Amino acid sequence: MLEPWLESKGLAGANQVLAYFAVSRLGEPPVDGITAANPEGLTAAFGAWAPAVAARLQNGGLTCKVLEKGAFEKQMLEKLIWISAFMLVGARHPGATVGAVEKEYCSEVSSLIVELASVAAVERGLSFDEGMEERLCAYSRAVAHYPTAVKEFKWRNGWFYSLTEKALTEGKPDPCPLHTAWLKEIKVI
């Protein structure tokens, strides 16, 4: 979640890319974010330079779609929910890969996805497209061998935890109680 930082630097309209591809090791080809739920690929770009970025990625054999701000924001939040939920559930089960989380801890990650999606939708005043859980699980199957860990807290789970802190400061209930409990369990907060 780079938006708060971008806004603080006067860069609210900056070009952005959601990279749904990964490289396992130096020299290996990238694994594209093509899934059964999204055969067109998940990588997306937004902004004035988005068509140029998409063209470069496509020339390299990767998919990339160009989105308008609203559609990009939804997809960006979905990716934030994916990384926050799958990494946190995986951290609760040391050694679990993304694929193990999807297969073996499905009910845990599903509960967390629902909680985080609900909070993100309220915070941003939007509604997500149907089938988010399936899209996120399908992506997890595409990168099943990747390890899990809660890292880069400020940019990932930290956004959700900042909403918790804000609510608690205002005397309101925690909007993300499961998320908060599991962060405490693995001693991140």
C-alpha cells in the first residue's frame, strides 16, 4: 500500500504497476500471474505511462492490462489483501508455502480475506467484484512454492493495522480483530 506515502510526497496520481509475476532465481524466466480465474493475467498498470509499461512487459512475454484509477485501486487492494492474508496465515504455520496455506489452511485464510476485504471496502467506499477469494486462491496455486513471511509490514499488513489503531484511538472496536490477534500471536505487534 503505497498510496499514503505517494500522497505525502505529492504524487497521488503517479503511475503504478501491480506486478503479478515473480522470478524464483536469477536467470530463471518469470512466472506470470495467469490463473484459471484470470487467464488474461493479473498484472496491471495505471497512469499516463501505463500503455508503455504494458507494451514492454508484453514484449517480454508477460501479460499486463492498462486500467483506469477505480479499477486499478480495486485490484491493488485485492493484491494487498492477498499478500497480507496469505503471508500472515503462513507465518502462523512455520515453513508453510503459499500453496500450503491455500490447501491446508483454507478456512483460516478465507476468514482473513473476508475480514480484510470488508474493512478495505468500508475504508475506501467501494465494493469488490464477486469471486475475490477464488481469484486470490487461484493466484496462490500459480505461485504455490513461494515461502511465506510477514515482512515489509508498513507497506502490507501495516495498512490494515493502522485502521485498527485509528479505530481504537477513537474508542471504536477493532475492525480487524482476527488480523490483530494473529499479528500479536506471531509477535509482529
